[in-house]
Amino acid sequence: MLYAILAYHVEDEVLSWTPEQDAAVVAKVIEVQAPLRASGQFGPAARLDETRKARTLRGPGAGMVLDGPFAETKEQLLGFHLMQCATEDEAIAAARKLRAVNPTAVYEIRPVKLYVPADGFGATSG
């Protein structure tokens, strides 16, 4: 089963990190991802841009585009990991490994009902 591990964090805290602090956290996350990727469990992962750049499309017909994600919590969704896990417990264990290197983040583990691969998209930097 595919699981999405959604990474939440207090965005202002993440944005306050120096480039060096940010790079250190990213390097640790990549270290955790490496064996999961090598085992064939780890799929695409993305770090989302700032929530102030987000837009929400809602409403009837063509809908209306509104600024922001309208999060009502302190933490915002800042990124996600997509993993192939045999059980929910295995997905939780993977999320614990990710959280061990970024302990102030909050991770939501959610089964994925539909997955459409994004073949052709390359990696981005920063």
C-alpha cells in the first residue's frame, strides 16, 4: 500500500533558519531517505514553497482563486514523502525515522487511494 507522510512545521520557524541550518536538516533527511530509497520503499518527496505563495481554488463552476491555504493551525503543510509500505506500522516507523532528524516537525501518515506517477518531472533544487 502507498502511504503519504505529510510533513507539518511552524513555517516561521523554518523560514528563520539560516541557509546552513536549513541545509543541515535537509542533509539529515536525505540520509534517512537513502536506505528507504535503496529498499524500493521510498517514492517521490517534495518540499513545498512558502504558504504565502499558495492559492486555493474553491467554489462552484470554474471556482474562485483565493490567496493562501487558509490553514487554521500553527503548523502548515511544508512537504511530503510518498512511500510503499506493507503495513501502517511500517509507514509509522518510517515517519519516526524522518522525525528523529527533524524533531520539531509533525508528520501525518495517510494511505494513498490514487497515485498517478509524474514521469518526466526532474528534481528541483532548493
